[in-house]
Amino acid sequence: MDLWRTGGCKSGIAAVTAKPPAPSARHRVSFMAASLILLVAAIWSTVARVGLLGWDPHTYYALLQQRTWTQVYPYEPTLFLVAWAAHPWSFPSYIFMTITIALSILLVAFRRLQYAPIDQMILILFFSCSFYGLHFMVAFQRQFFGIAFFLLTVAGGPGRILARIGSLLAHLFTCCLHIFWFASRLRPLTASLIGLAGIALISFYKNVLTSDPSSKSGSYGSYGEQFAAHLLIKQCLTILIAIVILATIKEGRSRLRSATYTYITLSVPCLFWPFYAGMFARMDYFYLPVIIALWPKYLRDDRRVLCRLMILSFSVIGCYIWIKSNLACEVMGFCQF
């Protein structure tokens, strides 16, 4: 009886004195990532100040100043509402503000996803210096805000409903991104079947264009046929990245696994169908950056270094390709088609 009481007393003392498990550390916002945002925005605003920037941002700024954007983009107001709220006083200030705001929204999303400061920094580098990121800042600004608000929605927290609305109203193609992520709730095989349905839809679209030679709506497909080798190399690289992602994420069913399988399914026809590659390129600007942005959330802990090195390498390679293939057009305006 005494032994029982003693044991019970010791157990009680242990229960009282035992410390509760420490909650997971809440990562702070990366100071280096925030500094990089300001640096990148300052560089591009300087480029804009000396008159070396392509026509897309000039067009958006002119529409904003003339208040005619509601006539041109009545269903895609997000960029213009954000820029109007920022009150840019010149074109360089417009560039600085839009880049800073878009990247800052991404940084908030990464913070809400509980990414370590180094991962925040690497992903901001990807979204500002990679092939995709450079396009977002100097050409595809509407798409950029669509992705930024989408990731803020996925990260959860206050304002996620408004973020979803802002994403959907940023660009008409953003709805494909939301459908893509919704399909990731399904099993990988089912999600891949939905991807096949998308391929069949583009095949049908191609046949419609063939029956109507006067139609000009197949310009994206024509771009793929004109630059087939370029898109082939790009898609081989992105498929390789997707395979690495599948090999490094946690075991078991996850939304990122289903999304990555769907992405590979959608990408494979690009290897032998140039028209499709040109059409899919516009979707790829939404799909792959989101997959990479969510990669650290589903990553195995023992593969974290590999993930970081892959994103850094992909960013550097993409930056080099963008400079070689798009610098003269998007910055200097010397496009040859």
C-alpha cells in the first residue's frame, strides 16, 4: 500500500512538474528578404527612369493615369486598384510600388506558411530574379498579382476571402490556377485525368482554329510553333524540377503531390506538340511558380538543403535564359518577330 502511494505520489509530482511540449517556433519575417524586395524594386524603377523598359507596364500606367483601364480591363481590375491606392506620381514610382507591393504580399504569405527566414529569402529571390519572376515584374504584372493573392489565400489568416477575390480579378487565366489547386484535393490519378481533359480541350480548340483559318485567337499556339525548340528545352527543365519535387516531399497523400502529378501530365504533350506548348506556356506561368512556392511546406526535413539548392540553381539558370532571350525585347524594346 505504501509502495503504491509512493509510486502514485511520484507519478503525480512528475505529472505536475513535466513541461508541456514546446510549440513550434513561429518564424519571423526575413529581414534579408524584405531588403531584397526594396533593392529589386529600386533597380527596376531606375531602369524605368532612364527610359529602358518594355511597353506592357507603360500601357498599364497610361491606362491608370487616363483612368481608362475600366474600359480595357473591366474584369481584371486588381492591378489598377492596387496601383491607384498607392498613388504613384510618375512611371518609375509606379514600377517601384507595384513590384514592392506584389513581392511584399508574397513575403506575408511565406510568413503565414511558417517558412524559415532563409526559405523566405530564397523564394523572394525566385520571384524577383528567375525567368518567371523577371517576366512578372516587367511584363506580366496582372498575372503577378493573381499569383501573389492566390498564395496569400492558400496561406490562410485574416483577409483570405478578399485575397481570393483579388486573385480571381487579377487576370482571366487565374481561374485556371484556382481550378488546378482545387483538383489537387483529389487523388493523383484523378487529378491527372482532369489534366488529360484539359489537353483534350486544347486539342478541340486546335481543330476549331483549323476549320476557321481567319481566326487570330490561336496566336499563343502559333508562338509555340515558331519557337518550338525554346519551349521544348524549357519544358524538359520544368518536368525535371517537378520530378525532383515528387522525390523530396513527405510520403503519403498531399495536395502538392496531386498538383505536381497533374502538372507533369499537362506538360508532357509540350515535348511533341508545339501548338500545345505555346498554349500551355501561358498556364505554366501560373502553375510552376505556385508549386515551387508551396514546395517547402510539404518538404521532407532531410531534403531541405536539396530544395534550397534547386530553387537557387533554377533561379540563376532562368535569369541567364531571360537575359539572353528577353532582355532586348522587354527592356530595350528591340523585339524581332
